[in-house]
Amino acid sequence: MITKNQLTNTFAIFTIVTAVIHFVLETLYTIEFGQNWAGILPDYIAVCLMFLGGISVLKNIKMVGILCGAWGFTFCLHYRAWAWRYYEISLGTSSTLVEDTMNVLLYTMFISVIAFVISLVLCYKINY
């Protein structure tokens, strides 16, 4: 049986890996398609929160609330980015790039909402 501490440490490592992947893919997207600082800054904030949250939890398991905040921020970021593109599609003013990005964001939003729920559960103190 996996303990809560093992699950929390594994989740922290997952968060760090996800942050690195997010950073790499967001940077490649910006290089390939162009994006101003206002577009990339929230993504880099999410990456920093996730990376630093993961490191903090590995050093001190009681810092799990930082992971919860990081995943909450990331979920909101993914949802807002997806909703903006959905709105553009509903107006008929989107491009293929917007539609493809919206589809990718649908999957990342799904991952981030599940991770956010897991982080909420990990923050809940269980008294035995």
C-alpha cells in the first residue's frame, strides 16, 4: 500500500516533470508561431509555481499547499486559454492554428484539473 507521503513525493516529481515539459513546449510554440510577452508570461508563472512547488514538497512534505496553488493556477490558465479559442471558433474568426491549439488545450486542461483535484486531496489532513 502506498503511503500518503510516497504519493505526495511521487506527485511532486510528476509536477516537476510536467513543468519542464510545459516550459519546453511553450517555448517551442513561441519560437515557431510567435507570441508576445503578455501571452507567454502566465505560462512561465505556472511553470515556476509548479517547479518550485515540486521542489519545496520534496524538501518539506508540509509545503503541499504550494502544489495545490500551482495546479489551481495552471488549470485556470488552461481553461481561460481554451475558452478564448472556443469563443473565436464560435464567432467564425479562427484559424487552423487556433483550432489545433484549442484541441491541445482540451487535453492539458483535463490533466491540470485532475492534478488540481489530487493536490486538494493531498492537502486534506487525515487524522487516524
